[in-house]
Amino acid sequence: MPAATNHGRALAERLRKLRKSRWPDVSITQAELAEALSGRKKASVQLISSWERTSDPTPPPEDRLNAILTFFSTRRSISTRPYRLISEQDLTADEAAARAELEAELFSLRSAAVSNGEAPEIEVATSPPSIVGRGPWHYKVGPVVIVCAERGGETPPATNDPDRPKLSRFADLDSLMELHGHIRAVNPDLNVRFVGASEMVEDDWTAHVVLLGGIDWNEATQEAMRLTPVPVRQVSDDADPSRGCFEVVDEGETQPFVPEFEDRGGGRVLVQDVGHFFRAPNPMNRERTITVCNGMYGSGVYGAVRTLTHDVFREKNSDYLAQRFRGDTFSLLFRVQVLNGVATTPDWTDPETVLHTWPEA
């Protein structure tokens, strides 16, 4: 048997052994590993099999091998189902050490296999995985009711003007359009609708409720915060709206988180808002959830929505939630940078972005 084949076979056997017996009480299937690796880059059972076969082995590319190393460096990868691939930066010191040990071994085997003429997998670009039925905005049952703030606390207009659209009285329209479209796409078979806060009826409170906007114009948000245990409250100042803030109350001490402004061109310009994303069991129906996407300004609301809808950040922010929290009760306060009047999408994995999380790990 040629030496090149020996190197490739050694790597294939080691990868198979990792999958079958890295943890003696758990034998991971190729399908389960493929699903976990797909959290970073689409993988399949056929692909895993090509790396593990001992006849005509195909060494995985470096990025794939790095993902495999991370998966098998921590048992947290299999702590929940489906299995998942966590971020390298979230590894503990012991887990990072275990990864380094595996890295030295597996990359040595791979280098020997490739340098002796065994070609690594050449991957063809694939489409990103479908968002249908996946992620934090996936609900097993409906309905889902998005509750919108109404401008200045308006009640439904008593007018027969045929040119006045229903949406004209809603605040945070950009957030509403973004979120409604995303939830509909993720849950194509569920009833997903939106109402103004003043239009809510009793049955709306028993659905999966999603609240857009803060306590000034969305009274439903105020009620939700009152009925749930989150230690975060929103404070507004009618005399000077720019002095509003979010406050975290912990053991009698209050910590404020305020938006930032700069003086430009003779006026004050918002350059950083504070966003709030909060989810908990619905106090009116514990089998459903209540979610708040909020900010001191519309930029913060939009940033809260985009964290889990933006095609670049939704996967890594979803992974952050899965790693940081357990269950459907969590709260995050975070910075939303505003560049030239445009709210950018927050990256929760950036330690400079998240200001406060609850509950504690």
C-alpha cells in the first residue's frame, strides 16, 4: 500500500474514532455531526463519510478540520439537541487546551496526507441553509401577534379617507416590515399578523406576542415588563427625550445605560442607541412566549430586530443565545451604533456590544 494512502487512512480512522468514541457514553452519527457543522458551513452525511472512509480517503480542508476540532474540544457541543458548534472564542481554558492538543495531532496527519499527494476536498459553493423552521424566530405552533407602537399614542383614526393607509399611524415601520417578513418566512404555515397596541383583544395576549417599541408609545410593552421578572426598566424624560435611558435594578442598586449623542452642525445627533431584546414565557399563556424588541429610539428597536434577521449576523447571534442561555427566559441590553443616521446590526459575540445580560450564567 503506498505511503500516501497510509497517511490518509490514519487521518480517516482518527476522525471516525473521534466521532464514535470521543465521549465513551455517546456515539455521534454522521448525520448529527453534519448538522452541527452546518451551523457554520453546510455539510452533509456524504461529506463526513468521504473524510472517514479508509479506502480512497479525502482529507478535509483546513476550515472544516478547524470546525471538527472545536466540536470535539468541548462536551458542550452535545449538551443539547440538535448538537451544535460553538465559537472558538467561547472555549474555556481547559477546552482551548484540549483543542490545541487535537489540532497538533490532526493537522500533522492532514499535512502528511496532503504533502504526499492526497488531494483535499475541493468544495463547491453552496447556498446558505434555508431559514424555514430554524432559529429563535421559529415557533412550533401559532398564532404569532406582532404588536406595534402607535405614533404619539394615537387611537385608530376615525376617518373614511380612502388614501390613508392603516400603517400610517404605526411607529417603527422599518422594524415591523423586517420582522413580519422574517417570521412569515421562517413559519410559512403559521398565522402571523400585526396589530396596534390599542387594538389588542384578549385572545391576542394568549398567542406568541412580539412587542415592538418602548413604553412611551406601546402600552403593551409596559404591561409586559410589569408582568415579567426581568430587572430592566425603561425610563423616559418628557422634558428632554435625550435624557431617557434603560435601568438595571439589582439588589436595590440602579445602573443606567444611556444613548450617546454628538453635537454636529448646530444640533445633537444620535450616534449610539441602546437596544433591548427580551423573551420570557407569556404570563397569560405559559405555553407561548412574549418577546420585546425595544430601544430608546427607533434605531435601537431596529437594531434589536436585525440581530436575529440580518443574513450576516443572525446565525452567530443565534449561537450566542444558545450558548449563553437555557430556555425561553433571557434579556440583553446592547449598543446599537448609528452611522450617518443608519442603525447598524449589533454583533452580540463582540464583548464591546453587550451591556447587560440576564439571567446570569
